[in-house]
Amino acid sequence: MLRASEHLVAKLMRDNEIRSIIRKRYRTTTNSKHTYPVVENKLNQQFEVKQKNEVWVSDLTYVSTKEGWVYLTTVIDLFDRKVIGWALSSNMNTRDTSVPALKMALKNRPINTTQKLIFHSDRDIQYACGEFITEISKYKSIERSMSRKGNCWDNAVAESFFKSLKTELAYHQNYQTRNQAELSIFEYIETFYNKNRRHKQLNNLTILEHQQLLINQLNNAA
């Protein structure tokens, strides 16, 4: 593994006339123009947490294929930035997006009913509608939080993950089918991002290395 600073990488790119992937035109997936009630922003951009299952953030994005859009919904634990739940679909229906992503997160990282967990999202209909509220309300220790209207910074970690996925993967591809895109996204999340990608927020460790470091610290303290 080679280590290099951002300034060195930028210089090498300039010297070799290499440009980063340009972010493509934004296509909104947000539908906050609905009559469902919304909740206040309890997270308030406090993205640093001290333990697992303290704050989860969720959002929805899209990836283009020749067959049409593939929609990706994710749930990320702010503690280690791991994508603990996700769902891929060909539509934006709640039953195919936010609900299965939440269910996967709860299966992969079971919650302690005595510990309060903040579940933060934007104001999309997928998080405000009755179908999602019915599902998340089964867990009394989960407290819902929503971004302020039109403020993408309130859900910056989820937005940052989508930017990484697109600049590191999707913008390099020319997906012919939805199935091709879904397999590619699955491999990115489960094989690369959650296991091998280094994260600045984790002191440039992978998620697995960060978890092992915490285990070692606990063992040394025992």
C-alpha cells in the first residue's frame, strides 16, 4: 500500500493531466411535497457519535442503466460509517425502498431496547408515509429525525456516501441492465466499502480495522 497526501495526489494529477470524474447533472429523488406530518431535526448535524446504534442516517439515490433507473436506499451507522442496511429497486415505492433497508439494518445490527437510537432522514415521502411509520414504530427506542426543508447538509453523511459510490463506481460504468447495476452496487457496498475502503473519519482505517482496534482496546483495558 502506498501512502500519499491529498496535495501530492493533486500535483501528480495535474502533472499527468488527469482529471477527476465530473459530477453529472443532478436528478432529484426527493418528494417532500406531501401531506404527511414531518418531525423535527434532532440530529442537528452532530455526525460524531461514541457508540454503535446511537444514530443511523438514511437516504435514497438513483443510478442510470439502459433499462431505466435503479434506486438505492441505504442506512448508515454514524459510529463506523458502515452501510448496515440497503435496498435496490426499480421504483420509489416505500415497500421497496425505506422499509426493506430499515429491516436489513435491524437484522444486521440489532438494537438494544434500553438505548435511544436516532433514525435521521430527509423529508421524503418514503420516510414520512404511514407504511414506513408503521414499521419503524414497532421499535419504541427509535426516535425519528428529519432534515430541515431544502437543507442537504443536515444529511451530509448519507449524501457523501452516494457521492463516493457514484464517483468511484457508477460514473465509470455503462450499465446495460438493472441486474448488472444491482450486482455492481452490491459488490461495491459489501466487498469494497464495508470491508476494504479507508475512511477519513476512521483515521484512514477500514471499517474492519476500526472494529478490530476497538476490540483490542477493550481487551487491553480488561
